[in-house]
Amino acid sequence: MSTPLMKFENITRDYVNGDVVTHALGGITFEIQKGEFVAIMGPSGSGKSTLMQIMGFLDTITEGTYLFEGKNVQDFSQDQLAKFRQQKVGFIFQAFNLLSKSTVYQNIMLPLVYGNLSKTQRVQRTSEAIHAVSMDHRKNHFSNQLSGGEKQRVAIARALVNEPSVIFADEPTGNLDTKTGSQILDLLADLHTQGHTIVMVTHEEEAAQYASRILRVRDGVIESDQMNGQRRRGGYRK
Amino acid sequence: MRYQDLFSTAGESLLRTKSRSVLTILGIVIGIAAVILMLSIGQGAEKYILSEVSDLGSDLVFVEPSSGDHGSGPPDPFMEQTVDLDDLEAMRRSGLFSSVSPALFTTVPISYEEFNEFIQVRGTDQFYASIFPVEMLYGVDLEGSDVDSYSNVVVLGSEIAEEFFGDRDPVGERIKIKSSSYRVIGVYEKQGSRFFQNLDKQVTIPVTTIQRDVLGVDYVNFISARAIGDIEQTKEELRYLMRDTHNIDNPNDDPSLDNFFVSSQEDATETIGVIGSVLTILLSSIAAISLVVGGIGIMNIMLVSVTERTREIGLRKAVGATFKEILEQFLVESVLLTLFGGLIGVLFGSILSWLIGSLLVNFFLPSWVIIVPLDAMFLAAAVSTIIGLVFGIYPARRAAQLSPTEALRYD
């Protein structure tokens, strides 16, 4: 069997605030293979967002081992983690997190600014990403002129632009209506079909059904880890 | 991150909040404009005074009263007046000088027909013109006989003559100085100003007349003389001569024992140089304080900006920005702000310097030199960049140290 894309062995995450210690994750072990579409499900406070932040090198673990493409993430400095984020991952947030007074084009190009591609390559990658989410007609609009669905498309293009090994989506439909949410989930499913690895955090059962595997988290531990043979396409309802 | 990206990212951020950026740099604009203006006026004044002094010639020597405890400086109105016409005579007899002339000033009401105003009167003698050359527009200058006989004669400055008599020749007319009548014997050609005094608005009468009839005193304000030989040696000999005349026993050449002070044009030049430097330092310090205040303003706004843009910082970190890249972005923003402010300040300062200089040249001091200091411009640009760096580093570090997860959660 090939090296898993991500491998977690007994990882914990404690937050210390004065004398109070909160155990956000309490010993989690699992693997994610390249090309999977994993939904991490769980109620508020279950630790699913913390888990995603650790997976995306935004947060660090307290104990355990996290191997990404076979490399131990704990060995990396903050700057190396930043470079890893630039090269290996793309993020999609519930609140979109676009720069409101920048154009669609500028927003999508943002991750490339921190890389070392040539100008021609950047332009090409950005154009491809805009095209992938069908936003060509809006590329010179400011992001605050877009609808919620369009914003999330731009965010998805931004997550794709650096050709990452994995895309993390944190409640991507949380701020969208049912119809738009469905379109976004279809888009993620399409990206998965094209070979992208996707990890989606959600508390919505309907949204999780788009994934090929569903990981349920409760109180900082994995409650269940199931393959999802009946993957949904369309018909998402909140 | 490439430098081009760094600068365009920072520039775009500043342009997104245009009015705030403009208000933020106002402190720096005013500070730098003030520095340029102060340096321009300071250097202009120094140059102006130096040129006035050097026009007088390097062989010029002054003797003025002194309380002994200070060197040259502004005259002290309460100082004992110790220089008189006996000193003048002694100087003439000494053979050290080609010409010697006294000066005694007062300002009194002068009237002619319906005109009546306070005008400065200079009491001197017939040798005044040989020390400070002046041409006659009408009539004649003071003569020895006028001085010897306490005559009530007056020579007018050109502006006074024009004011009282228009274009006509006033020789032979009579004007009143205080309550006595004086006969106009001449009018000087236009002379301009010397030491900020408008010579064309003065009238000149015999020194003996001003002493006895106008002021009722027997001293003079100072004596001017043209040295024949080496200036330093002449000053030395003049001090001995004065001590002799004033019966001062001062074998060790201690200036604090003298009740007079001998100075030359060169001494004045040196003093003016020192005053100029002190003034420049003083004015620049005030301007520097305003720059520091401006810098604190920048720091304040940058801190607000960091707080406001917490989510943006979180996003940038999430998509791969390192500590250094965030630090650089915010530092470049503050440096761009201050540098831009500095450049606008230089522009404003230069325009103001030029305007004020032109005003002085056209209305007050025709021989004023307009200086827009080039070195100050480079200094201003450098200083504003440094302000941006110094006051930008704290907010920039705050931004760079933000944790991406907390920054992304920030509302």
C-alpha cells in the first residue's frame, strides 16, 4: 500500500487558558489516502474544526504524530508550515474570507503571491482556476459585488489555484441557501471526481452525504469512520 | 514574496482607505514642511545678514559700551553708556583709522505741515559717508561746521523726503524734530536696509545737536571706524587706547574689566554664524518634535489597521504568508505612508519657502536670498522613511505574530 497522504497517530490537542485546560482532541488515529473526499462530521464543540486546522497546518498538536506525505509535521518551523500551506493545501471557509475591496482575479491569485511562480505561470493558473468555477465573466468585479454562491466559487478557485495536494472546506455551505449550497457541493464533488483530495468539515448530514467517507467526531474522539457508497449528487437540503 | 508584489500589495491596501491614509500622513506632511520652511528661513536669514555684514568691508571696527560681563550681543538698554566724543577724538588722533564716525539713535515725533509721525533720528558727523558710502539725491551731506556749531540741520532718508515733499527738492524747507525747527540741507539716495533697519526712513542730524538738544546726553551708542593696518592688531591697540582714555587698569587684557567692547565685521560674522546654527538647531528641534508626534499618529493608525484587518492577516497566513512576509507588508505600508507624507511635505515646504522668500524680497528685504535647501529635502525623505520604519515596526510585529486560527476567527 502506498504512503497515505495524511496519517494521524493518537493525536491530542489541549488549549490552556490560565489554570483551565480544555481537551479539544483526545487521541485521534486515522489515515487519509490521496483522492479521498472525507467529510468530518460532528456537533458544535466536537473538535472537528480543530482537527481540520491541525490537518491544514494552521494549528499544532499537543501529543501524537502527524505525518503528511510521510513527513513528520512536528519537525517543521512556523515558516516551513507557512510554505507547506502555500504549496500543499487550499482552504475554503464558511465566511468565504475574501478581500472585499479586491477583484475576483486578485483574490484568486492571492496564494500565488506568496509562491515563486513566474508572472506568466501565475496568470495562467489564475485564469484556469477562474474557469474551473465558471467565474470568467465576473473576474474583474470586486468581491463585495458578488452573491454568496459566487463568493464561495471564488473561494474554491482560490483554494485550487496553487494546485494543492488537499483542499480543506470548513462548513462551505454554512452561509448559503439550499440551492446555492447544492451547487457548491456539486462543484466539490466534481473536483473530487477530477482527482482532488477533499476534506470537508460540516455538521449537516445532507452535506456529508456528498463525501466518499464520513468521519464522525464527538468530544474530541472519532465516533465512527465509514465509507459512503451511496454518494449524493444534487438534491441537497438544509 | 517579490518586492514588486510587496509594494503593490501595500499600495493597494493604502489606496483602499484613501481618506484615512491622507489624514494619517498629515502630521508628517506638516512636520516635514515645517522643517523645510524653518531651514529655508534660517539659512536665508543667515545668508542675508552675512551678506549685509560682509558688504560693510573687513576693515570696519566698532566700539560700543559694555558692562564687561558679556561679549557682543544685543544692546542692553540699562547698560551704562560709556562711549563718548572724547573716545572719538582719541581714536582720530591715534592714526590707526582712515575715518571715524559716531552714531547716536533715538525715535521722536517729526512733523511737516499735516505730517506728524515717530521717526528714527541718527546723530552722526561729516565722516559717516566715508565709512558707509552714500550718494546725495538733493543738496549736501552734514559738514564739519554743522557738527561744531550744533546746527539745526537735517538730511532726510529718501522715503521720508518722498512722504513729506513728494517729488520736489526739499532743500531749504524746514521740518520740526520734537519741537525745534530744522532746515533740510539734503536728501540721501535710496540706501535700502542695514541690520533690519530701513535707512531710507531715517533722518540724520549732527551728533552734537542730538546730544544736546534732542536727548540731553553726552554719550554715543557706538563709534564706527575704518582701520588702516591689520585688523586684529588695530583692535588690540584700540583696546589699549580706550583703557587709557577711560582710566582702566587692565594689564592682563581681561575683557570683563573693560567698560567698552571692540568688535569687527569678522566678529559679527562669527557671531551671526553661531546664532544661525543655534537658531537652526532650535527650529529643527521643534520641527522634529512635530515629526515624532506625526510618527506616533502613524503607529496608532497602523495598530487600528492591524486590528481591523485581523481576518485578512489570518487569511494571508492561511494561504502561505510567513511571519517575515506579513511583517514586511505592514512595514512597507507605514514606510510608504511616511515617505509619501515626507515628499508632499517637501513639496509644500518648498512652495511655502519660495512664497515667503518672494514676499520678503518684494515687500521687505529686497536683498533677501530665497533658499530652498536641497540637502534638507534629502534629509526629510530619509527622516520620513526612518519614522515609517521606527513607528511601523511595532504594529507590523503585532500583525506578523497573530496566530492564523485566532485571526480567522476574529470578528
